[in-house]
Amino acid sequence: MSVFISGVTEKYPKELLEGRIGVEGNTVFGFWKDPNLYKEYKEITSENFLTEDARFYFTLGQQMSKLYNVFDEVSVLSYLGENEILMSGFNERGGYDVIFNTMEMLNSNNIEQYIDVLNRENILLKLHEDGFNLLNEIYINNKVIIPIKLLRKMSAAETLQFYESRISNIGIRVRSNDMEISDLDIEDDFEEKLEGGILTGIPFDIGGYSQKDNKEIWASPILSNISMGVNKGELTLVGGFSGTGKTSMAFSNFVMPMVYRGEQVCITANEQRKLAWQILILVYTLVHHFKYFNLTRKKIKAGKFSNEDKKMIKLAKQYVNKNYKNNIKFIKTFDYNVRDIVREQKRLHLNHGYSAFLYDTFKAEDSSDMGLARGSMVEDSKALFQFASKYNVPQIITAQLATYLEKTSWVTSQCLSSSKQTKEVCSEIFLMRKVVNEIELNPENKYYMRPYRLKKDNGKWKKDFFEIDHTLGGQFRIVFVDKTRNDEDSKAILYKYDGHINVWHELGFCSPSRIDFLR
């Protein structure tokens, strides 16, 4: 970074400009390293910088960000093209090598800190302009301090708070803990906003209509009605013990209905590879759109196909590539770094319009877990929620419940073990377990779950009980509504689960025992 623009050194004491060149360099090249920041931090302009180089690079990057998502050498030189003035200024500052070497030294995880430091330094300049004493000794709590030395240990928000009584005349816009302050009045368009569905989520009652017979592809109409859909700006948790099918359910009963409703969905997986998800979407298409049931998940994995199978796979592939290819993005992650995941989600949202997100899978820490692992799910879920809230997009996470609590009959967020505080940031929590057919579906057993549907009778909803022949076998799952902000919680929904083709039949409500029993 070069010298200051004209008049800066005369206007401000040298103490206020100490380290300024480095601060501006970190910020500008942080934007170059991640051009999405130009969209995210629109309040940052070239006027925030006091060096000639910073203003040059920031303005150049701002223009390029409208065309490129990555500033590699080819993109930069292509943009400069025949503009001799820009090219000359660029080369005089060392060309692309200087930029590349600087970006290599920057840590992407610290970019928000770089921006905050720049904001703090600009606040200090504004305080000086407003006549605040920053350089002379003052007494605080009977201790002698020099304000600028104390303030440079603070964030931008903390600096403003330090001078809280006089900050009304300071015009620096700072993201102070993402707070919004407003009067609690009721606007003229209040009803119109509600009628427009501002508080309703994305329904996951159906996944569309079958290509074969144009009938509904049912997903979870009861659950969707309870939660009022998958809520935008909120975190939804789908949890279950190992082997219950939480990922399978999240895909067929949440992802596919959202795609049907016009959302572009990004799936991030830290366990299953892309191939596993390709099989899920292939089976979903074969079963629901073409009513072809001969190809199970296991048979597809084995790779043994008849001529008829191959014909149907070809049809399904064509349908998927036409209808789903550009609406579902898949990310396989290996390092479990949620900060990186959020950064990629943000990029896909801002640059490519992806509007709904699924993260698969969190694992609840067992009571024996110690050290840094404990609580990581809580912090990670907060980061995912903050992204969802900031950009008003739905974020779904699947979570594996603590294995040592598998004998729990009525499953609650306590089964998240030491990660149960995750409940605080979730708007909806759905937890599932397997049904023990011979016990819970047997009317003669004291643990009988008494399945029922709600039926309207003379204007009132009444329970309409039904029985399931437990001797016929089959897999069943209970989904517990542990938390919802849109209805009563502590409800249990019964599903028949055809795992071999990943079909979930929502049968109705049930009343499992709240007394734990061995399974």
C-alpha cells in the first residue's frame, strides 16, 4: 500500500495513522480474496480508505465483482484489457504478483476481523474530528490511560459503546451484533404482508405430481401443517438414532418438496458421497414419477440390471437432468469446518440464487466426550442459523442422537446429550426412532401406541383410531415434534417406512409410551 491521499497527514495526528496502511491492505485484499464481500458489505466504499493504492484496488475490485466470482490473473488482465490508464496504474503497483502474494498471506477466516478493524480505525478518526480526546491521558476507575491505546484493543462496536453518550453524531455504519432497533408500531401494510405469506414457510406436504398418473407425491402433510412448512430465516433440525433413516427422510420429505415449490436447494454432506445421493434421487424419480418399483436401492448399488431396468434408468436420468439438475447442488465436505461451509452457502446464495440449505449430518456428543468436541454442535448450529437468519433462507440440519439414549421411548432434545442447547437456536425440531412392531403395534400390549387420525365430526376434530397388523412386518418410524413455534409440540407422527425404495407413508398420529422400555 502506498502513501496517503493528499491532506490526510495534515488532518490527522500520526498516532491515529499508525498501522493504517496494513489495515487497509488487509481489508482490500480480503475483498479480492472473496469478491462476494462487495455484495455483503455494500456500506464499505472507496471513501473508507485513505491511501491511494487502497482506493485504486478497492474500486477496481468493485467493478470486477460485477463480472467475476474469482479474481485470478486471467480475469484481472482480461478486465484491464485495452484500458491503458488502468493497466498502467496496475503495473506500477507491481502487477498481479503483488496481489497474489498478499492474498496468499491472508486467512479467509479473519476477513470479518479485518473489516471490523478498519471500521474501528475510521471511528477513531471521526471521534478526533468531533473533538474527542484520544491522545492525552485520562482517568478511568482511578487508573491513568491513553484512550487510543485502550480503544485499539476493542472491536468497532465496543469502541462506539465506550463513547455511548456522544455517538449520535458519528456516521460510521457498524454491524453491532446484528441488532435491529425499531418502534413496535403496526405498519399500514401489516395485513398485506401476512396475506402474502411472510410468516409461512415452504410447504413440504407434497413433492409434486407424478409424471406417470399426475397424482400427488405425498411427503409429510401432517408435519408440514404443524410447522407451517420449512421456515425461512430459521433452523430446522431433523434428528434420529443411527439407522433410522433421517438422511433419507430429509431428502424425500424436505428437499424434494422444496424443489417442487421452486427453491434451489444446496445439500452439504460430511458422511455420504455424491453417489449415495444420486441413488436417492434416481430411486425417488423411478418410484414416484414412473411408478417403477423393481429397482431398489440395494439392487442399484449392486449394479445388476435387466434390460427393462436399464430402459427405466435412462428415462429417470433424462427426467432428473431436465428437472432437478440446476435446482440441487451437492457439496461433499471432509474437514467439518462449518465456517467454510457457511462461506460456500453464502457464495451459492448471493451468486447463484440458491435459496434453501441442508447440512447432513451433525452428531450429538455422548456424555463421555470431553474437550473441544463438547459443544461444537451448539456453536456450529449457531453459525448456520446466523446465515439463515441474515439472508432469510431455510436451513435444515440432520443430527444423529446420542447412542447411549437409544432406549428412550419418548424422544426429546435431551437425546442430543451435551448438545441439547442446540434447541435454543432451532425453530423446529423433529426427532425419530424405530417402532418395535410386536410391542407398540400390538393392541394387547401395555406399550401400544394407539395410532389415530383426526376426523372432523359436527365441526369438531376427534380422534379416529385405527389398527396396524403387526404380524405382517414392515418398518415403522415415529417422528416426535419436540419443538415448533407454530403449533403445540410434544406430538408424535407415525410413518410406514419402505426403506428399500425410500418411501415414507405418513399414517397419522400416535401416543407412544413415555415410560422407557427395552427394545
